[in-house]
Amino acid sequence: MTAHLVFLLEERSAKEMLDGLLPRLHPQPVSYRCIVFEGKQDLEKQLVRRIRGYRVPGARFIVVRDQDSGDCHLI
């Protein structure tokens, strides 16, 4: 069974980048979905609820945020 990737994105431009990049990185089709939020605060506010509510078996979540000055492990 192939994992289904779920990208939780801070902005629409990240989705556009992934839509162009993922087919080039993986020779076979990859099952993925991009969930775009309205900025960093919206992503942080809804993140836990969205992950808990996602009902696709085998889903793997990847959170993509812009670079900022914070420690990424703490964030």
C-alpha cells in the first residue's frame, strides 16, 4: 500500500511549487493532497483539528511553513 501524502501549507504558492516539483522527484504517480491555509496563524489554529479529522488510511502529514526566525523544532 502506498502512503498518501498530505501537505499542510501556509500559502497557495507552496501548492503551486509542489504541483510542479513532486512529479519530477518521483517517477511514478504519488498520491497527495495539498491543504492551503490563509497564512501561518490560520495553519497553526486549524492544524490539529485537520490532522485528527483526516480519514485516509496510511496518510502521512507534512507541514510546510516559510522560513522565520524561530526554532523549527520548537515550532
